[in-house]
Amino acid sequence: MSAQDEPMFMVMADAQGQIFDHPELLMLCRHGRQWGRPRPDEMIPLPKESELFLLPGRYAVGLDSHGETQVTEHLAVAAFLAPAHTLSAHPCYVQADNAPMLPLFAYGAVGFARGRFYVCAKKVDNDPRQQFSQIPRKRIEQKAALLKKRYAANRLVQHILNNCVARYDCPAARNFALGRFEAPLPSSRTCNARCLGCISKQDEDSPIAVTPQCRLAFIPKAQEIAEVMQIHASREVERPIYSFGQGCEGDPLQNAQLLEQSIALFRQNGGAGTVNINTNGSRPEVLPALAKAGLTSIRISINSAREELYTAYYRPNGYHFSDVLESVRLARSLGLFVSLNLLFFPGVSDTEEELAALSELVGENGVSMIQLRNLNIDPAWYLNYLEQGPGLPATSGMGLATFMKRLKRLCPWLRFGYFNPWLGERAELSAPLPGTWQTPEKDQSKLQH
Ligand code: SF4
């Protein structure tokens, strides 16, 4: 019998924080406003390096043998997934009036069957780059200490190792210390957006009190950034990736000239590998110079391909959604590999409205990849926020797996994943050039006329 056929029991926690499964009540999960049993194809065993959370002020809800929902007096439990996994449903619970807002994590629906936990999610990337369970902490610390001593004058090296590794435990920074995969290049202190779920800065009156990573306190020089890239290139010799745009900074395009100088310096000295920018994509006008300097790829974050939802979440200051679209288009025309960092929220991102808008955005503008990241936010709070603002999509979520299948059918070149891929210095692109896309439907209508 597979996990899909057997009864999946509700998971809950007592006041002492002990987590256990309910002997009778079945698990329920939430896709947007819809509550129900998990879909047959959406349960996977809880991945290694995931964590279970107790949800304060929220009471677990399950399904009894008569098909009735039952609210328990036990706390609801959720899973925060290991990287490379995307949530397909949130947990069901009833919230007390005085329940505190949940901090900025993604909350996955958990169930229990045959002696193990399961979660509503999908593994979307096989890259092991953020797996650390086999690496002793001591080894990371020793390697970090050596680098700190050797590059004592480089403030960016010191920032990455003292703050990002030691204080925030950032996976990208730990990889830099280890000399593997993708190195982070934080460079910007400011941003022209005010994302609801920004982890590096919140408004003073924001209900989201937690700021997990503080923005870096200085702007590095181009030489310091290029040196970080060179250090990484000398240690990760096979598939090095260098990425601007990290959790401890604002948006890197705010300092486009600095980026251009750093990339040019690195490339002029024979620097090899994939240079990438993670950004909100708000400044298309700076992209030609960056491409000329040697940028390989750009990852643009969106929570939605529809302007109203995008604007409600990003709260842009001095740019518009049309600038983001222009960045995608221009980047593809300049020969850059364009990924979308889709902040996926089950029951909103996978609706018909979103699929139509996203396929249009991908196809018309030449997106090569979608990185399916989880939107880290209190799920009930976000749904209420959208409802009171632009409104929730009218259709229900189709499920993550179906959403991916249908998007791939419309845009067959599209790659899915979770991490920035290694692409060499310059990517081979199969995404259509802007304005040349023909959907299968369009082809069909052509044949009929
Ligand atoms: S674009 Fe990035 S840095 Fe800017 S507000 Fe949003 S999450 Fe924060």
C-alpha cells in the first residue's frame, strides 16, 4: 500500500510541545481558502533537514469517520521544508483571537502514517547544494576562520563569515566558507520595494516584527567583491556560481555601476563561471551594461504574474510591474538566462488566473526557468490581506503538480528548479525571443484558419 492509499492521520502538539498523531482524526490541509483531504499525488515523506513547528494560538483540525471536521484542543503543527522542496498545501487550524502573527517562514501541512511524517510538497530540484547534514559544523567554522585570517582586509569576506555564517547560518555563506557551489555577493543597503515578507527590513509599523537578517552595514568596493569571486573560483573549480542579491541586503540593481565594475574586474582577470543577479528586476535600463561586463543570468522575484497581486505584495516605490516585464524581455534579448523566482503560495499561485498570466509572461518575454520557492508568510494573514486588497483569485488551486504540468505543456522549453543553475559563462538559450512565442492553442487556431 502506498502513502497515497493509506489513512493519513492528523498531527498536533500538546502544551509541553510534544508532537504526536491523532489516533482517529484524519489530516486536513488547505489550498487557499479551501479545506480538504490532501490530493493523492501531493504527500511525500518529510524530507531530511526539515523542521516541525508548533503554531501558537492555533488549534489543530482533523476529519472524523463521519466526514465532519473536528477542532481539537491541541496545537496545530506545520513543517518548514528543507531547501529544494516546494509546499503544495498549508495546514488547517482554527485561530484564537489573540494568536500572534507567525514569523516569516513557510508552513507546510503535515500528516502521519505508518510510523513516519508526511508533508504536502514536491521536490523540485535534485541539486544537493543546500544539504549540510553530512558536514560537521566544526569544519565550516575552521574553513571560515582560515578565510577570515587570510583576507582580513576584505570587509565583504568578513561580513559573509562573521554575520552570514556565524549569526544567520545562511546556506549560501556556508557554501562560500566550504568553497563549493554558489557564493553570495551582498552589495546593496537599499531597496525600492517594501515586500510584505522582506527578511532584511520591515516598516516600523509592520505587524511582522521579526527581521531575521539585518542589511549589511557598508557598501563594498568593486575590488572587494571581485576578490570574493576570485576566492570562490579558486576553490570551486568545476561549477562556480556567484550571486548578487542575498537575504542580508536590499536590491542589488540599486548599485548597478558597482556590480558592473565588479563583474568586469573579475572577467578581465579571467574569472570563469556563472555570474548571477537575484533581483526585483525594477531597473531594466541598467541591464545592457551588466550583460556587457559578463553577467550570465538574472533571477527576478515575483509572487504573481498579475500586476494587482504583485503590487500588493512588493509595494514598489518608484517602479511598476511593467518595468519588471521589461527587464525579463530585455535580459532575454541580451542573451541572459532568465529565471523567475516564483514565491509560490498554494491555492493562489496555482489558480487558472495565475497560470494564464504566468504562461503569458514566460512565453511572451522569454523566461528560461522557474524557481519554485515558498512564500514565507503567515498563510491566514496573507489570505486576509489579499482579500481586503486586490482580492483572491476566483478559481481554486489546481495543485502544484498539475500547475507545473500545464505550464510545461504551454512552454515546453521551461525548466523548473529551486536553485540558480550553473550555466558556464554564457548560457545556451532555448526560450523564445520576446514576441515570437506561439502557444499550442495559437498554433491550433492558425491551422484552422
Ligand atoms: S525586493 Fe528584496 S530587499 Fe527589496 S523589499 Fe523585497 S525582499 Fe526586501
